[in-house]
Amino acid sequence: MQTKTLKLVGVFSLLADQVFARGPWISTHVYSPDTVNGSSDALFTSSAYGLDAPKVETINDTSYEWWYFDAVSEDQKSSVVITFLVAPATGFPQSGSPDNAILSATIALSYPGQEFVSWLSSVPATEATVVSIGNGASGFWNGSGMDFTGTPDLSTYVVNVDSPSIGVKGLMSLRSVGLVQFQKLVRGDADEFSMVMLPGIGWTNAVPDATAEIDFDVNGTTVKFTGIGYHDQSWAVTSFTDNVGSWYWGHGRLGPYSVVWWDTLTPAGAENVSGYVARGGKILGVVCTAVTVRPTGANSTYPPTIGVGAPEGLHIEIDLGSEGRMIVDAASSFNMVDAEGVYYRWTGTLTGGIEGQASFTGTALWEEFALLPP
């Protein structure tokens, strides 16, 4: 990975006009398609700028990093998930990459037709460049036909797909309606937060909730909708399976509330949690304790183990202290991905609200990793 200063030309000059009054923070990182030998270092504490910038200094055979985007229609019948990966299969086995190849962009689409269609495709890239201005980032996965552009203030992201090899062309546009989520304040400096999700894994949530506009042509079929959207980034320098035994992650919007949840176990069984709740775009709470996520219905064994099967839903509780307790239930409408009993992704309804107050119903997307032995 190389780091250098960029002159502001073309699209980047337009982005730079939106950089905060403190002045521009600009860098670019270029990735080759292969891993490097030796150790890998990563950043796990935020600073004033570079929230969505690359965090891993070099990608060896155990490290990885990704930029993730999704959108779900209000009726849950259509969804798009696009992930830009710098990840060897030895670092993140779910990448689908050969052991020593690290660059790919994946797209998963679900939409109604004569019958429900759900498919996932991974496209390799020959080189990737991530340009960071302010707190936003723009990424170009050369050869994949996919790229993303983010504004310095994180207010807007656009993902562009023009990939003839998989027959997909179109745009995903996200306009943020929520403020960025960090794990916890490290000290009095408001610019410095922990970015550790669980031991060994970093995570930032640049767009916890967004208004999404989707317009794709998929092999001659139009997939077009407005709904909710989301964007995050995750990374590590040790293998995913060394750090994760299981996890539940998801996000949704119901009424005026935006919600993001995590509940993870390490392979040794230590639980790590995080919750985010905003009302009308104003944060009510970002907590890393007092969050509980448990499976419901059939196959609701906890903790989830390999091969136990997909649960029907989730029950989520987030204690917001003086703001009350957010209690919601996620009920699956569509199983987008079912990966051999170790990974599932759903879209569905999210029902509930602050305990003792009005209840709402909305839209959500969530996933489960089950990597613990039976």
C-alpha cells in the first residue's frame, strides 16, 4: 500500500469544497492484488479525519479490510448489498478470493419477478485505490466495474456498478439521516474514539441510516426502489475466524427511530455488544454494554453453532439509560444468503420502540455468523 498527497482535480476538487473548516485532510492508498510477506499493523483509535480511510497498513495473509454498503426497499422485497474487499481468503474466509488474491467487489441482489430472485456475484479487481478527503472516502476497484464516492462530511455516498461480466449496471445513492457511530469515547478529546468492535476487529459506521435510491439494470431486468440504506467499514490484522465465534449484526428504521445492533462472541465465548439508536437523526444513545440480541422461533439455539439452521428472527434490547430501553423484534421476510450453516443474511420487518412508548413497524437487514462447533 502506498500513501501520497493528491492534487485536487476533477471530482476530488468538488469533494474538497465540502471539507470541514479546519482544513483538508487528503490521502490516497493504492492496493496491489496480492498479499505481502511480514507483519501487518492497523489503526484502532480515530482522529479528527480519515474516519472512512484505510486502517490496515499492509495486507498480509491474515489481515483484511472491507467497505460495505446496503439498501432495502420499504416492502423488504428488494435489496442490494455491495462490498469492496481487500481480503485474502486466509484472512477472511467468506471473501471467496483465492488464498493469495485480495481484491474483489461483491454484489448481492434480491428482487421479485415471476419468482423471487436472489443471487450473489464476486468480481476480481486488478488494483484498488481509496482516496480519503476529510472523513469520507472514495474507492475504485479497477477491473471490477464497481466504485464508490463519498463526500468529506459523510452526508452522501454513491456506489456505481458497470460490470458487463455479470450483466449489472446502475447506481446506489445513500443520503445519511443519522450521525456516525463509534464504540466509545476514549478520553475528553471529542475527536478520539475507540474503533474496536471486539478484540482484534475494528469497525466504524459512517452511515448508520440513510435514504437509499436504487436504479439497476440486471441482465435486462430493472431493479429500482427507494428505501433505507447503510454503510460501514471493518478490518483486522488477524484472521476473522481467530476472533469470531458468532455474531448478530443488523440495522433498521421504524417510525422516527434508526437502530444498529451487534452482539458477538469470541471463540472462547466472551461476549461483546454495541447498540446505536437515533430519533429523527439525533442520537439517543451509543452503548457498548446493556445490549442483548437473541434468536427467536425455530433454530433459536444460543449461542448459534455450525449447522444449527437459520432462526426465524431476533429479539433486540438496547438500554439507553435515561432515554429508556429500545425493545424491537426482527422477523425475516426473505433469506438473502444461506451459506452452509455458518452464515445467513435476511431482510424483514422491525417492530417495537422505546419501552412504554408508541410502537412502530419498519424495515431491517441483519446477519448471523455461526462459527462455533456444535
